[in-house]
Amino acid sequence: VFRSKLEFFASAKVSTSFPHPQLPEIAFAGRSNVGKSSLLNALTRQWGVVWTSDKPGFTQTINFFKLAEKLSLVDLPGYGFAYAKEEVKDAWEELVKEYVSTRSSLRRVCLLIDTKWGMKPRDHELIELMERSRKPYQIVLTKTDTISSIDVARRAMQIQENLKLSKSLVEPVMMVSSKSGAGIRSLRTVLASIARF
Ligand code: GTP
Ligand code: MG
């Protein structure tokens, strides 16, 4: 399914403009600048459909993409962006929370964590919300090219241990670099199993 052409089909700033839930959906969530949009590009090997930026807070709406008529991929706006105005920040966060808790076609949330910085309070808040609303999710450690592989492994183990004790809907931690391509194939395989046949 990841060989299919990636098509943009909707963008939403408010929950009333979410498109009708038709395809199984995977969402990419996480702090601003962790590499959500870049990961979508790397997974689909299609650059230019999803826009990325080195400026945090770049993606400000929920953007819906699809692969053939089999899978929908959703690029969420990042949270925790320090420079945005308070009211703008709150609006994005509310939008993301509303999306995660109400979207009926949502099959998996990939929660992206920058390997170098690890998990922050906002990430834990989102995990609580996913547990409460019974949404399966998985942690994807990003930008693994920026630190040593020993530190990457250490970070993954630390998170895995931490979550396995108390959480029920969490899938195994994956590690990727959109820059070097490391781990992208494995993640693609895992996510492809969610697509419609
Ligand atoms: P927002 O839309 O602001 O929430 O950010 P985002 O999470 O979509 O991040 P985006 O994909 O736009 O990437 C942010 C920055 O990180 C860009 O400068 C990317 O080039 C860089 N980046 C993304 N993935 C990687 C990676 O695997 N390794 C490295 N070194 N940099 C990366
Ligand atoms: Mg983005």
C-alpha cells in the first residue's frame, strides 16, 4: 500500500470539517518539530505532498492524505510549540484531542518522540487520552541519526519499560530516521497491516 500514490484530500481547523471516516486511518502525533511531516514523506517515498519545515509549529491544521482507497494518513499539528500565541496553542491542542478521542476510523496513533529529548509531560497527557478513549497507539522514536546507537537503544528500553507497567493499548516502540532511512521499512511493514485489503 505504501507504493500507492499519496493524495491530499482534506484539511481541518475545526472538528466539524473532518472528512467522513471512510478508510482505516493512522495519525502521526507529537511535539512540534519532532518530524511528523518528514516521516510521512519517508514512509511513502513521496516528497512534496506533505510539507515540512525547520520552523516549529509549521503544520497548523489536521491534514488528511490517502494511499489508493486503502489507507488514510493524518498529519497532526504539533503541540508544545513555545513561540505560538497561547490561544493558538490551546486551539491546536483541543483540535488534536478532539480528533483522537472522537475519530471512529482511527486505527493507530503513532506518537513521535525525538530520541534525543525523550518524553515530555504533553506526551504523557496524550497517552492518557488514548488509553481513556481506547485508541491503539505506538511510540516512534525519531531522528535516530542525531545520537549514538547506544543512546538510541537505551532510550527505547527506558520508554518500553516505563509504558509496559501501566499501559494496555501500547504497541512496541519503533525507531526511525527519516534522514538516513533507518527503521523506515520496518515501520512501513507494521503500518501496512492496518490498510484495507
Ligand atoms: P510541526 O509541523 O511543526 O509540528 O513539525 P513536524 O513534526 O511535522 O516536523 P517536520 O517533519 O517538519 O521536521 C522538522 C525538522 O526536523 C525539519 O528541519 C526536518 O528536516 C528535521 N528532521 C525531520 N526528520 C529528521 C531526521 O530523521 N533526522 C534529522 N536529523 N532531522 C530530521
Ligand atoms: Mg508538520
